[in-house]
Amino acid sequence: MSRGEIPAGLALEGAAQVQELRRSFNQMSDSLQTLDAERRLLLAGIAHDVRARLVRLRLNVELSLNELAAARAAAMVNDIEEVNAMLAQFLEFARSEAEEAPQRCDLNAIVARICARYRLSGHDVRSVLGQVGLPELREVAVVRLITNLVDNGLRYGEKEVEVATSRAGAHVVVTVADRGPGIRTVSPDALIKPFAREHAAHGKPGTGLGLAVVDRIARAHGGAVKLMNRPEGGLLVIVTLAAG
Ligand SMILES: Nc1ncnc2c1ncn2[C@@H]1O[C@H](COP(=O)(O)OP(=O)(O)OP(=O)(O)O)[C@@H](O)[C@H]1O
Ligand SMILES: [Mg+2]
């Protein structure tokens, strides 16, 4: 349960007190699952309905370009896009990893593909690929994890970002490093909490959910996230994932 998985109900066997304990545990597990499902549904429902209105709003702004001052129209479109990105992040946060089954995958190929996609859109994102074998991972979730970290590196670091893979025993390690200012005013790991941002992230857009999503995905893989400032400047994020 602590990994966000749903265990099968416990069989009601053993001595009377043990049976009672098992029954209580099953009830607790059921209530937590119901609560979790309702929370997800609520968040997804809100985000979905609001997004539909945003699409319409944006269309209306674009159809009214003749009547609006160009700068004001651009500001409106910009706001709409920001709200849209925030809702995407809320949806991401509400999602459960349990829906995707882990599979053997070529982690290095995944990292190389992500970096190539960033380079195509003009960003300096490099990969350093180590020997990682074919770990058992939830690929969609891992792509989301890496993308969130690279987005941060580009947004706050504003220079090149490096994604590296390696192996440490039963875990694979993915690191994302940038050469920006790092996190100086708070303990870096404090920013993993949902909605935590440093100085409202210096006026840059964002919801503060990216690292919480990264953390949840790492834990769903029996792993963890660690943030540290690099002595030479910039932030280093170390993610470990159980190779399965
Ligand atoms: N590479 C980085 N360099 C410096 N600060 C960072 C870096 N990555 C994250 N941070 C700090 O940690 C905060 C939390 O990051 P997180 O990814 O959770 O949220 P966000 O980027 O603000 O918004 P979102 O990812 O939801 O769009 C950021 O607001 C920023 O202050
Ligand atoms: Mg982010």
C-alpha cells in the first residue's frame, strides 16, 4: 500500500483475534481505495471540464483578433496557455501508476529518444548512457518522470541539461543535471512536496507539482528521488528505480 499499489484482500484465517485484525485491515484498505478513486475522479472531472471551456475561450479570442489590441490578445492567449498547462499538471498528479503494468524496457533507448526530441525543438539536452540492461519499468510513467526533470532543468537552469543512466546493484539510476542557480534558499528536498516552489520560482510559470509527480513515480518503482546542488553550480537530481 505504501507504494501506491492495491494489495489483494487478506484471507480471514487464523486465530479469532488475527481474523478480526485481518478484517479491519481489509476494511481500511477498501475505504482508502474508495477515497483515492473519488479524489482522482473529482480532480480529473474538474480539470477536464475546465479545459473544454478554455479551448472555447481561446478560439473566441482568436476569432476576435480584429477587435482586440494585439498586445492584449497575446496576453490573453498566454494566460489561457498557462492555465491549460497547470491543468495538465493537475491531471498528471491525479493519475495513478497502477494503471500501467511494468515491462522489460530499453531504458537507454527511452532516454536517447527523449533527449533527441528536445534537441529537435532547439534545446541542448544531452545523454550519457551507462550499462543498465533491460529493467522492468512502467515506460509511460518513466518518460513522464524524465520529462518533468528536463523541463525543470531548462526552465530554471536555462543552459544545457544532461540526462545520465547507470546501474547500482538492483537499481537503475537516472540523473538529470543542469548548470543553473540550483536551489539555494531552502533545503532542495523540501521542494518535492506538492505545490512547493522556491520564491514562487522567480516569476516563472508552473504549479509546483512536477517534483511531486517524479517522487510518486519513483516510489511506485520501489525507488526514491534526491536533489542536490552541484559544487560547480546547478542542480543534480538523482532518481533510483528498482530494476525489477
Ligand atoms: N533544476 C532546477 N533548478 C533550480 N530550481 C529548481 C529546479 N527544479 C525545480 N526547482 C525548484 O523547485 C520547485 C518545484 O519544482 P516542480 O517541478 O515541482 O514545480 P514547478 O516546476 O514549479 O511547476 P510544474 O513542474 O508543476 O510546472 C520549482 O518551482 C523551483 O523553485
Ligand atoms: Mg517543474
